[in-house]
Amino acid sequence: MFDKNPIHRIASVLPPALVSAFEKQTFYSTEEVKRIFDSELKTKHNVEYAFAMFCSQAEFEKLGLASTYNDLRLDVSKTCFGNWPRFNFESLLDYSRRSTIGGESVVIGGEGGCGDGGCGGGGE
């Protein structure tokens, strides 16, 4: 079956739209994410991934979805960041910028990534 709104598309399209609509934030409310998801992607398919990417865990858990925050974020880390689990909005925004420049198969993360909130050099 055709996968509407695959993870890489959500990660590519939503970050700049969220910044444009609500300014750059660490997390967005579920209402903000839903509004941008609906306007940019035109279908609700896989919206739970957007909530896990852009909302806090506490905000996500208020939704009472069958999928868990950690499981969805693990899928995102595998798809977009080479299994690097510590991504944040800044790394998603960077992924979005890189994917619009070089196509949709960009993988970011690993050694020297932005896992600690900062970028560059490995942390020992």
C-alpha cells in the first residue's frame, strides 16, 4: 500500500512551516502541529509521527494514542538519523534544510552530531 506522508516527508516539510507560523521553539503544541500538518500535507495519515517529532512527551501522552512516543521517535531516528535517537527540533530543522537541497534520502547523525543540543566535535 502507498505510504501517504512517509516519515522523511514529514521531517522535511513541517519544520520550516512550523517556524514560519509559530517561530522557532523547542516543542510545539499538538494543536500547532496538527494545524501545520493539515495545511501542508492535506491528510491525517501518520500524524502521530509529527506529534512525536515536534511535541513534548507530556503533550504527546495527553493524546492517548495506541503508539508510544518512544517507539515513534525510534522509527524517526532510523529513517532520518541513522538510528541516532537524540534528535531534537534543531536537528529536524537541519534535516529539512538538507533534504530540500539534496533530495529526500538524507541521513544525519552519528558521531559528532547534535545529540547533546550542540553541534560539532565528539563528546567524550
